[in-house]
Amino acid sequence: MSTLNLFQQIHLQSLTANLAGSIVGPELVLQEAMNIAAKRMVKKHLSQYGWDITWGPRVWKSETSKWYEGLNNCWMVMKAPNVEYPDGTRFDTYVVAIAGTTVFSTEDWEFEDFGVDKVVDFNAYTKNFTTGSADKPVGVQNPPFRDIPYGAWGTTLGAWAVATHASPSGNPGAGTNLLNYLANLKKSPGEFRVIFTGHSLGGALSPYLSLATKANNLVPGVADIAGDILALPSAGATPGEQLFSDAYSKLSKVSGPGGYQLWNADFYNTLDIVPNAWSTDDTQDRNIDKIVSIYGPLQGKFLTQIQGLVQKAKDRAKSSGFTYIPIEGNPFNGTPPAKTPTNFLSFMSEAVLQHTKAYHNAVNVSDELVDLYEAIISAPEVKKKSARILAKEMPVLCNVDDSEWDDNSDDTYPFDCIRTGERVA
């Protein structure tokens, strides 16, 4: 059994929640599958460090999601007592682990990630969280007031879902939503910390919710709002514009030993397309234009097609009236592909590898996640999604004409790279 440091333990919680995006089925089926994976994570990989689930996990599908699609969101809270931090201090620690983008849910990509054509007033909206609930956010384009922070409407929608839906019957915290759970945390008896973590969409939601928690004092029992509420995002798309990024940086100083062990910075693979969404400012270290050549020089018709898809993404982001600016990044360099992709199937397969397995390897929790991936895809009644369907629900690739996919796309499962360590096509 391997020994995991604190950052590995937290990343493992985040990446396990993210595995919920690798399966499809009705909500009850997905909920049971996630329950299985979460319990296995605790029993086999984290119980020796004192971790236990204290809220959730919760799997949520909106009323408009189809039964054969994936979930919209998945999240849970875990606690460990008297956790030692790298500087030698000790705190009871709560981790809010948020599932990443559910690439199998058309609604998730379209509204939560692709919902960048509108923005929401961050201060006004998150102030509602102090009541223990909130209505669905309403986005606007080109708002007249430019001196306040704005979050992307899609990110805000995801934050609403995670903050306001209750833990399901039979799971810890049943009937209580995340806002009320956090509001009631108290010393027991020592001081405590709350860490928001997530991958992909979770990598955007975790800094958003961390900032919302600090700005609105949503955990009144915490001793030091700035120091004891932390974020550990990875592979996050950009959640807001310049003033949002500035507000986050002001209250969320980057700290830690280095490498994957940095608080409050977005840990990202330079070969991952997702963190490059949604900034259209090419002076940023992450921006949409980088996607075109991220896996090497594309050729001919395929180059033209990818350029066109990227332009659509840029146009969508620009229509908000703002330029999205990423939070501070913490990059690592993944392994480039041996061969440059020549079609959509190979491009997508490389993108999934760089968005999943590359992180597992970088944090050195790959063996644990192979075990947990096998557990979740083996759960009763769940199914994996084929590459053809998956691509329809991914950013940039979602607008590829169906005629561009060959028959192999129906029998190819990109997330199996978690098992093999190689792209599947």
C-alpha cells in the first residue's frame, strides 16, 4: 500500500469524484455507482489517514437530462481530524470534492462550460448564499456596470447546483444542502480548515465557491477566513473575467511546497485543452488559440476544421462582452503524443488522455484511480460512452459533423486510457 501525502489525498478525492463523469445512466444508477466508488476510496485508500465521508456523495441530473446521459454534477465532503500540514500545523480538515465536467452530458457542456456567452454579478449572486439557498442564476450580456467582478453564467449555474442541492437519503448529511452544512461547522475541539477541490468543471467551481465562501463568511466557525479556506483546483477552465480573477487572488494567496502541492492555483497540464478555455487574450498562459496546435502542427482539411471550431468557441466567449482571465496557474508538462492527431477521433482521444491520466501520473495516484475506475464502470447497470457520442458533448469538438466520425467511434471508449495509460485511438 502506497503512502500518500496530504495533497495526494486531496487530489485523490477530487479525481475520484471526477470519475462519475465516465459513466451514463439514470440518476439513481449513477448515484449508486458513485456511492460504491466513494466507499471503496475511503476503505481501501484513505481510511488510514483518518478520512471519512461526512456529506454525500450527491449525484445530480437536471430534469431535462436524458436517462442515457451522464450526470450534471457530483460532489461530497470528507473530514479527517488533526491533519498535519506541510508547515507542521495541524487542523481538522473538511474537503469539498466537486466532480469535473460531465463530458457525457450535453446539458453540462452546453450550459455549464459553454455558458460563457453570458455573465453573472458575482457579489450580488453569491450574497444569496448567506440565506442557505439561492435561485438559479440569470446571465446577461454586456452589462452596463463594469467595476464589479463577474463569473461566467455556466460556472455560476454549476455553483448553484453544488451549493443548493441536498445530500440524498441514506448518505451522510441527508436532507441538508452544502450551504447549511458548511454554516454549521464548528471547532471539535480544535481549529479547522475547509478545502474546495475539483477537476475540470470542478477546477472552475472550486475557486468560485472558495471565493464565495470567503467573501460572504459562509463558514462563520472558521478562525481565519483567508488562511483556513483553501482551494486545490486542477484542469480548470477560466471561471470569470479580470475583476473576478483579481478578487480571487486578493483573498487566495498561492502557497505550498511546490509542484502539485500548491494551494489556490489551478494545477494544469500544458497539453490539456480544457484549461485553455475560455480566455481569448493570447497574452495569457492559458487561452483558446493554443488549442489549435497543442498536439503538434495539424495539416490540411483537419487543420481548417479545428481552426473553425476554435473560432466558434472564441466567438461564444467574446459575446459575453468581457475577456475571461484565468486565475493563477500552476503548470506541469505532460508527455506529448508520439504522433500528431490526424482526425477527430485521435485528437479527442489525446485530449482525454491529457485531461485525465496525465494528472493521475503527475500526482502519482494512478494506481489508486485505476482501481476506482474499474469499480465505478463495473457498478450495476452503468454504461460507458462511445467516442462518437462523447465528442458531441465535448467543447470544441461538439460541433463536428456526424459524417466525420467512422464506425470505430461507436466501439471506442476514450476514458479507458485510465486503465491503459495510452490514448485509445
